[in-house]
Amino acid sequence: MASFIYKDVYLNKYFTIAGKNENNGLLKNINKFINDFYYGEKTIEDAEIKMQKEVLENLLNPKTELIVGGDLTNQLTATSSSVKDKDVSFMGVYSACATFLSSIIILSNFIQGKFIKEGITLTSSHNLSSEKQFRFPVEYGAQKPDYTTFTSTGAAGAIISKTPSNIKIKASTIGKVVDYGIKDANNMGAVMAPAAVKTLVEHLEYTKTKVTDYDLIMTGDLGNYGKELFKMMLQKDYGINIKNYIDAGSMIYKKSQNLYSGGSGPVCLPLVFFGNIITNKKYKKIILIATGSLHSPLLVNQKHSIPSTSHLISLEVIR
């Protein structure tokens, strides 16, 4: 188990951009919404790069020592393209939809270890580029089951530093790779729920806390079906009855939008957290559990099962 306790790590300024479907959904306090998938660009890849660049423009400052982030495109194309002219040290990371929290953990450890004083975490996802890469281009018109999730479009970033703010990062746990033998590339909730359970249980053991010690526990993108599996596994395998729990993917869209089992993608968790949770005064002690399907289309087509991982941070919001 790799868990860490922090004493002087804070989340400072943040910036979020979300797409049209997300604008029509349940998100509230997003900095900017875009009107279409192309965002004035010729390709969907350029649109994702543009979103990331705009996030960086609103966060980058002379104190930034390191940018850590990633996305779902091959070779982290969106992130590496957005930072290439910034003259700031960059570490690209890939944890699929858990990338945002893995980036925060890396920066938090650097800051707690006094290697740097300030850095930026950055991520994005785009529905069309993700579908094209991991399943089929949307023009193909492939049928989807109800339990599939809809990759959210947007970008998000935050400054992590030793400068005190009202959002303190208290602890983290780096998850392990878990594989329950699921081969259905549409069933991301079932793929990722076991990893989320394992990471949460190990974090609680390390920090000697209980789920009732927190005001909120939120997973990233298990969706409507995956979140029920998460609760069921906690109860059946560990006797944990979790009530103070929500899933970001289940609360990003309206039911009337008919977007399957909810949202997914690296940007799903930060959009909901920054948009709907951080401004809610009833949440002070929060656990965020990012869930990532380590899904290779090549291996899926060779009938391999899909491994997953999950990373966790706990925060305290000083109201």
C-alpha cells in the first residue's frame, strides 16, 4: 500500500471548461462552456488541445515549477501539445480516468517533500476522440448497452502548492491494478468498481478512519450501474454500509438527456467536484476516488480482460 499524509499541501486556484452536453446537464459553477465539439477548430483533437491551453492560460504563473497531467489520447497528445511552448517542466501521466488525482498525488508528494513549492495539475477528455480511440468513431453508429458511460468533454486544472488556502489536501492513497476478468469494453463501471473498493478500504485502514468520519465520499465515473456494484461490494466483502456517497458520473447529466449510465473520462470528476461540490457548504471532509479502466483496444480485441486502477485523495474544506 502506498498512502501518504500531508501537512502543508493546498489546492489553490482552479479552472474548468465543459462541453455542450455538460452545459445542458447538472453542472453548476463551471468557468466556461463551449458550444460544440470542435470549439472553432478543424479537428476534435485540436479542440481538446485548445481547451487545455485555455485552462493553462488561466493558471500558469511565474511560480509554476512543474505541470503534471494527461488525457485519453495516444501518447498524451492533447496534454503534451498544450504545454510544449510553456517552458515549464512537464511530467505526463496516464491512469485513464484516474489521471487527475494521480497528478495531484504526484504534485502533493513533491511539495510535501519540499522539492517544489507550486505546480499545476491538468487533464481533459473529449467524447469524440475517446470513442474513436477506444471503441468506434461515432459515425459508425455502433449500438451501446444501457450500462455504458458517455465520455465527458472538457478540461480542468488546478494549482497545488504550499501556499495556504481553504482547500487542504490531507492524505492520499495510490491504488493497485485490479482485474476481475471483465471483457466488455462498454461495462466500465463493473471494470472499475473493484479497484475503487480496494483503494478506499486500504486508505481507511492506513488512516485509521471510517466512512462516517467524512461528509462525502465521491467516486469519479462508475456510472449508475457501477456505483451500485461499489456499494454492494463494500457491504458484502467488508461490512461497510456507505451512505454519504455519490458518483460524479451519475450526477453530471440529466436523466432526460438519455446519455446511458452517466458520464466518464478524466475530466468528469474535476468538473463535478469544482462545479457542484466545492461550493456546497455542507461538505467539509471529503474523499475523492478517481477510477480508471486501463483498457487496451488491441487486447480487448484479443479477448483479454480489462484491468483497472483507482487513486484517492482526502481533503478538508475550511469554510
